[in-house]
Amino acid sequence: MAASHTGKPNDKPSIEELITRLEEITRNIENPDTGLENSIGLYEEGLTIAEACKKRLQEARKKIEVINPELAKTMPETPRIKDLFDSES
């Protein structure tokens, strides 16, 4: 994965960069010219990125819960996100 926009080698990619990479992976997997082996490798990369996104979102939610507990109680969780991540834990 490419370095983040700040150019610092130790910086983690932003959540937006991770999502962009997931979108690229999806397009590549959907392309019939990608091939099975490449698609499997891309799928594995996508799982790793999705897990990193999950952790970042959980960290962000925890910060919001500390900063504003009342707001955190009203934050909706979409069923799709809940289904994707809560069932794996």
C-alpha cells in the first residue's frame, strides 16, 4: 500500500485512503481479467484493510464516548456494519 499523503514513512494511511484502496480492490476483483489467484490475493488484502478500518472506527467511537457520552448513545449503527463486524468478534 502506498504511503499516506503526508509523505512521512511511519504515518498510517487515513481511513479515507483505506476506503479508497478497498474500492480499488473491489473494482479489480470484479474485473474478469484479474484472474483467480490475483483475486484471492486482493480479497485477502481487502480483509486486512477492512479489519484496520474496523479498529479505527471502534477507536473513534471510544473517543466520542469519552468526549460526549450522551452523543455516543444516539450514534446509530447501520445493520450492515454491525453484521459485518460484530459477528466476527
